[in-house]
Amino acid sequence: MSKLSRSRMSSSSPLEELAHLPHCPSSGPVSDEAAATDPAWHHYYSEALIAREAPGPPVSGAAFEQARVAITNYQFSDPNAVRAYFERTVPPEGRPMLLELKVLGLHVLCGVVVRRP
């Protein structure tokens, strides 16, 4: 994270700045149906079975717990395509993150805050 922070002319880090920005609702479509009918948006859907676990409460160390840890630590994305910078001590909901998107030789930094819809 220090490499990214040094490129800024500010005494605070980009993550600290993100945490203090007001919540701005998305200007995107309000629903999947709206995205499907608006030619300005491309709707993409993907689904994959990653594990099975018996019905009932999550089993310690089993699939649900492992998936929760992977999502909390942003370990589900290929770091060659997307890298996330965040404070691991901040709970996932409300967590400011800086996503570095890497495509076609470009690196784009996107500030996001994890929130419920």
C-alpha cells in the first residue's frame, strides 16, 4: 500500500480518504431487468458451484467458513487481473478498498466501499 500512497500529494492515504467520502448511490440501472433492456449496459451473469456442505449450521473449517475467509480477505480474484488494497482489521461491510484493475497493460485504480444494497 505504501507504493500507492507515495504517489499522492496528500498526508492521508487513499484508503483514509475513501472512508470519509459521502455515500453516492450508483448511477447504474436499478435492477437486472433494467440493465438487460438498456443498451448502455451489458449484463453478465455467471454462476459456479464451488463446494457442498451438509444442511445446518456451518461446520468449523468446512466449505462455508473457507469461503467466508476468502471473501473477507479478497482472495477470490486473480491478482493478475484485480488486486485489492484494504485494511484487514476493518470488517468487510463498510470497508473502503482500492481496487487495481489490470487489463491490456493498463492499471486503473478504483475506490470502492463495501455496502449492502
